[in-house]
Amino acid sequence: MKRQIPLLIAMIAGFVMIVAYFIPYTVSWGDTVIVWFDVLAAIAFVLGGGNLLKVHLKKTSDQVPGWGYSVITIVAFVIMLVIGLGKIGVNPAAKYPEFAWSGKFSEMGSPFWWLYEYVFKPLQATIFSMLAFYVASAAFRAFRAKNIEAILLLATAFIILLGRTAAGPALTGWFPDAIEGLEADKLTSYLMTVFNTAGNRAIMIGIALGTASVSLKILLGVERSYLGSGEE
């Protein structure tokens, strides 16, 4: 029963959302299901936070390789939890001038704002900067002209790169009117609006079909991976 009941709840909720989308009279049913989802999501956040602390506290206690990163994770989690739940403001609010930290927590200078501006954003920029090198390395390996597909990929990437820089118009701007469509910037625009758009649409259609297929399997109880790997 511990697996059948969650399956039944998922099926009912899914069919209610489908019915509410097509039948105006049942829209309130869908709103109720969304409220239930928000409640469950809040509980899941609590469970997720507890599991995060449990895992990293165990790594720290056992001093497994890399346990220092677990300490950083725990400290950062606790700090953000206190600041987020406490809604610590920076300036006294007009309504409560006698309390020094009663201002809005999102105002400039507040602990939340300071952590976002001087901790989160620099870390985010660092990660994306490092990602550029990994992308360049992967592109170098992928663009080796070993077959027809790789040659087409290499040629297309070269044209796009050339058309997006100032070098493209400078090198191909002298083309006569008869072949002006082969100028780097115009050829890049053509590739992006025709071939790239067609590829994106094909991918989106595939994603939509895959989403519909998985959703139908969940509604019918065929897909049960979200219940975990326990016994039936």
C-alpha cells in the first residue's frame, strides 16, 4: 500500500489538472491541487535541507576525502538559513524605528543583499568563466574533421564565429552585389534564422512528445521511478 497510495494520488492529481485545463467549471479543482503541490514542495524543502545537513555532517565526522568542502557547505547553508528565515533588514523601518534591523531584508546593504552581491554573484561569474574553457576544450575535440558531420559542424561554427565578430564584415564586405548573400554577417544571419530555427523546432517537438509520453506513463502508473527503488 505504501506504493499504491502515492501512485493513486499522482494519477488523481494529474487527471484533475488535465480536466481543469479543458473544462472551465473545474478550474477551482486545479487551483486546489496547485495549493497542495506548494505545501508538499515546502515540506520537500525541509526534508532536503535536513538530508543535506545529514550527509555533510557525516562526511565531516568521518573526515572522508574532501570533507573540508562539506564544512563550507554546512556553514553557508546555516548562514543563509538564518538570514533568510530571520529576514534581517539593514535600516530601521518607518513602522518600527526603535528596532535597528527591522528594514526590508532585500534593501541595499542588508546581509541578504551583501551575500548576493559579494558572494553569490562572484562565485557565479567564476563558474561561468571556468565553463568557457571547458566549452572551448570540448569544441576543439568535437570539431576535428574526421567525417562529413564533423566537417559540416566545423564549417558552420567557423562561419558563425566569423559573422559574429568584426573580422567577418571586414573580410567579406567587398563582395559584389551578385554574391552579397555570402558575406559573413548575412550568411550567419541566414544560418541562425533558417537552419538553427528549424533544428530548435525539431528539438522542441521531440521534447513535447517525450514530455507527453512520460506524463501519460506517470498518469497510468507505468512510470514509477519517482517512488524510489523500493520493492513493489
